[in-house]
Amino acid sequence: MIRHARIITICLVLLSMSFCFSSAALAGEPRRITLEEAWALAIGSNEDVRIAAEGVRQSGFSINKATSKILPTVTAEGSYTMYTEEKSSGSFVTQPDNASKMEIKVTQPLYSGGREWANRRQARYGYESSREGFELAKDGTALSTAKAYYSILKALRDFEIKKSALKRADERKKVASARFAVGDVTKSAVLRAEAESAGAEAELIKAKENLRDSKDSLKRLIGVDGDFEVVEPSARSYGAGSLEEHIAKAVEGRRDLRQAALSERSATEGVKYARGSFYPSLKLDGSYSVREQDPETTFFQADSASATVTLTFPIFEGFLRKAELDEASSKLREAELEKLSLRRDIEVEVRDAYNNLEYFKAVIESLEKRLSFAEEDYTMVFEQFKYGLATTVDVIDADANLISAQSSLMNARYDSELAILNLKYATGTMSEETAKAANENDHP
């Protein structure tokens, strides 16, 4: 029995040590971040999104403030007075020794030319505009995050390309040194190969620095400290559709265009608000007071209640109302022009994004062929260089063409992915890509 207990204890100790070692190994691995996770982190922590969320909250408070103009106001007032002495005239008490009073006042606006309702509708449109601005901030942050994310992927692939280029340069240097040793080439060929190898090494160092800078840019957006790795996203596709269909989708789905429409409605209510100042206003005031005196004066009244209806008709105020109405009308025309201008700008933006995507779709196939030819050309020229059938210049030109083909295809592929996201953003459907990230973020 004791033997079995010892065996079990030894197994538990070994299992614990294995778990500790595996945990330590995992702790040393950099964090792996997907594009979707980067979206969620950016939307949840980025200052632009949080500022937009505060704007939504402030707009909600504006509705409450506008509503308060419609509801009645109730005030309570109390006072206590102590006199220097009690005064009387014959049998009449004219001044008590002390007195107290409590009064409740109620004021209810009944009519003011519709200004209070116009003001509330303005506040409501402002709240809806802030909501659209919040969603727009999330879309913009997601697009910026995607650009930074793909920038890291570009820098990483560029680093790999430059690393392979350095390896090829070292191979050429070895070949040149071997050929120089047998007297097949002059010393200049070796020096040229060494210079190319040093240049390739410098390009590799530069690519490494670019990779670090790209990571720092993404860190700023997603709020992550420490080292991390990005995961290659799966290739995405965009639904087929003509340019006109995409423009129609943008007109319907762009949040900034909705904001412009809400601003136009708010400006319309501003005109109604200014026009309401030309109408009379009506309000109801009610009060109830309770008083005490010691001793009571001769004509003392313990409590009283009153109600007053006040009608105010504006006659002349130095043309202030006309100036306010003219200003509100001008703001309405300004909002209409801004909406029209934004719609035209959106059409141009969608055209550019659509044409850009079509360009990458067409050019990638050509760049793939170019890369295939460049790889075959370099292999052939390098073999010729080994046996003296090609010069150093020939193999360097072939290598430069190979690096250019690799970089061009890599950039085109990632730019094609970004072009899809740019088109989604231009058409107002970016939230489809960030739906999962948006659900993880608390709405204000």
C-alpha cells in the first residue's frame, strides 16, 4: 500500500514538472494575433472609438435637457424671520416676534410657438448622428488597423525576400571566389560579389527595422505591449456587382452620408425653432404658501394658493428674431450643400476603390507569370555564371529582376486584400467584416 502511494506521488511530481516546463515554454512564445482579434482590440481600446462613445452619451444628455424645457418646473422655498421686537397698535398686532413661510411654485409652459418641441427633435437628431459617428469611428479604426496589420505582413514578407537575396548573394560570392582561385575571373568580380553581398545585408537590416516600425504602429492601435506575431489571414472575396450597384449601396449604407442627412433634418428643425419666436408664448404659474407668526398679526393669513396664466406676445426686439431666422435658414442651405458634396465625394471614392480592386485582380496574374520567368531566368543565369558562361553583371541583373518580381507580387496580393476592405468601407459595409469584433465591444 505504501509502495503504491509512493508511485502515485512520484507520478504527480513528474506531471507537475512537465506542466511547469510546458508552461514556461509557452510563456516564451510571442503572442499570435489574428486580424479579427486586432479589430476587436482596436475597437475596444482605441481613443477615437472611445471619444465617439462619449459623444453618444453627451447627445443623450442633450435630449434630457431638451425634454426639461417641456416638463413643468417645481420649486420649494422656505424662510424664517426673527424681528427685534413685537409691535402693536392698540389691540392690533402689527409686527410679530417671529414668522416663518414655506412656498411651493409650479411653472408649466403651455405654448411657445413649437420651439420646445423643435429643440427636442434637434437633440434627437443629434443623438442619432452621434450613434452613426460612433459606428463610423469603429469602421475607420478597423480599416486603419487592417492597413497596419497588412503593413506588418508586407514587412515580414519583404524581410524574407531580402533574407533569400542575401543567401543568393553569398552563393555568388563563393562562386566568384572559387572562380578567382582558378584564375577564371579577375579580382573585380570577387569585389563586385562582396559589394553585392554587403548591400544585400544592409537591405536585410533595413527590412528588419521596417518590420519593427510596422509592429509599433499596430501596437499603438490595438494597445498591446510586448512582442507578438500576426497570422496570415485567409483570402477574402468581394461579391460581384457593377460599379453602379456599389455606388447605390454606398448611398444607402454610408454612415457619414446618414450623418449629413440627420444634420439637414436638424437644420430644418432649427428653422422651425427660430420661426417659433415670432409667435406668442403661454405659460401657467401656480403657487401655494403656508405661513406662521408668533404672535399672529391682526390680518394674518395662514395659507394661500394662486394660479396665473401669462400670455407674452413679442413686438419688437431690435430685429433679433429676423436675424436668427435668417441664420437658421442659411445653416439649412449649408447642410443641404454639404450633403450633396459628400454624396458626390462618395461616388468618386467608390469609383476609385472599385477601379483599384479591378486593377489588382488583373495585374496579379501577370505578376505571377513575371515571377515564374524571373525565377527560371535567375536559375539559368546563375548556372551559366558558375561555368563562366555569364558575367557578374548578368547574374546581378537577374537577381534584381527576381527581387523586384517577388516584391511586386507580394505587394499586389496584400494590396488586393486591402482594396477589398477599402471598397467595403467606401460602400458602408465595413461592419460586415468587423461584426464579430463589434459584438465583443460594449455599446454605449
